[in-house]
Amino acid sequence: MSIFDHERACHFGGSGDGATFSLFDYGRSQHVSLMIEGDRLRDFDYGSGQHFSGTVSGNSISFHDYGEGTCTNFSL
């Protein structure tokens, strides 16, 4: 999996088995784990030590950052 973050101008990628992914944020040089359970996402940012959660609806993903107290929406 490879994603390009246009806002930060960096890649974000890694591998997984379809439900659990081990990712690397090249912009911050930090590892992130991601679990997909139906329409829900859970992940952990090892660099910040913070948990995230999200939901998927069609081509949209909403992430909630517990550490920052923010929500971010993405379209695929």
C-alpha cells in the first residue's frame, strides 16, 4: 500500500493482510499500525504514542486524532 499525503508532500505506506497493516509515515519517519474492522478503523501512531479511530463511508474516510482532538476527512 502506498499513499501520498499532498498536504505534507510525503509518502505513507507499508503492507498488510487485508485487515491489519504495518505502515510507515515517511514524512515523520514513524511507524503506524492500522486495523480495519468492517467500516471502522483503529490505529496507533508509535511516534506520538497516540491512538486514532475512523470510519469509512463509500469513498470517504473520517479520522479522529485523540491526541490532537481533531477530525480529518479524506476522499478516495
